[in-house]
Amino acid sequence: MPGSYKLKLILGGLQDSGKTTFIKSDRKQNNSIGVSFESVECFVNEGDHFKFIVWDLKDSQRFRFLFPYFCRGASAGLLCFDLSKIESFLDLTRWINLFRASAGKIPIILIGTKADLAIREVTDEMINRFAATNGIEYAGESSLLELDNKLEEVFKMVVQSLNPDTCIEYFHVSKKEDDEEFKLVEKFFDQCPICKKLNYHSANLRVLFSNKTNPNTLGLRENLIRLVDNIEIINLEYSNHITFGIPCCECYKEIFG
């Protein structure tokens, strides 16, 4: 059966390694506590939903004593390093030791950032040898022009490493525009139109809304968006006759048996 999972992921790397840009955090974060947070939602195959809470560790000397506590309970780790700075690469051993000592033998995935810069001090041979020696995976290079694709590739690797027996045929990372579209749809369907009780199935609706491979769900998604776009006009003309929404389980059973 499709499942919904909420997992903790730790993100490390030397300061200015490009990790915060990679995770696409554009929020104003409070750096006074040594960590910032970002959520990444992934939709897998026909209904599995993974929500990763990313703990982005701020690499300042005054916060390092807190890092072992921040790492506890993590399911996986990401490490970013700057391809144009050898010191960023050489610092990775410290992070691997921290992750392993604090979170156990979790999957760790390595990402080389700033691949679009002309200067490069870290070679492919160095990276591949380091990954093999430390038993971690290398997700390849990332640049500003390819952030969306690389983010999806990396989190697909994370999900696969946590579920090695699962064959991933469909994978999608929710983007900002997806969230905005879903919020528009959700506000019209979070209440049963018959009994007026709140529906508690927004997670299921979100999974359905985010599945872009199934022709039936894709058609339903397009119809929902079209309906929301026109709903104000419809309400003006037929507000006394039509109520939109998804019935709750009790009302559905009462009507359809």
C-alpha cells in the first residue's frame, strides 16, 4: 500500500560550499542557532510520499559542539563541496566522521557544487577514490543552471538508498509552483460540501495532485486547476445552487452506499 513518510536529513559542508543554494533555500534564516531548516517533498510511483526535513548545519566554529545533537535521528546525509576549492573537498572527512559517529551508518551522498565556474581544483579521480574509500555515493556535479534536475536526482538516490528493494518508476520533487497550485486547489476542498466538516485527506489529495504520469490523475489535476480558475465566476452566477468540494467518508457512504 502507498505510504507517507516524514524523515530527517542532515546537510553538511564547509561554509560557502554551495549547500544552501543547492537545497534552494530562499528563506531568511536565523543563523544564531547553528542550523536552518528546509522541507523537500518527494512523490514516488503511484502514491508513496516522502517529506524530508533538511537540517542545514551552519559551519561556524562556535556551533560545532552542537552538531552531534543536530545529527541524531537522521535517516540520511548530504555533503556538498565546492569543486573550485580543494579545502572544501579536504574537509569532507570531518563531516563523514561526524555523521557516522552521531547518526550511525546512514546513507551519505556527495554533491560537487559550482561546476559552472572556470576554476576547478578537485578532479573526478580524487572524488571517485574518496567516495569508494568511505563507502558513500557520489551524485555528480551541480551548477546553478541545473539545480532542479540535480536536486531531483539526489533525492531519488536518497529514497532508493532507504528502500533498496523498491523499483522507482516515477519520481517527482515538489517545486514552488506545484505548492502554489496545490494551495489554491486545497482551500476549496478541505471541507465536506455536505456536512461542512473538515476533510483530513489533504495528504492523499496532494499525492494524487502530484502524480504527473498517470493519465487519469493528470486529467483530474488539470480539471481541478481549471475549476479553481473559474470558480469565482461560477460562484457569482450559481452561489445559491452549487457547492464545490470532496465529500467526507461518512457522506460519501450515505450517498453512494
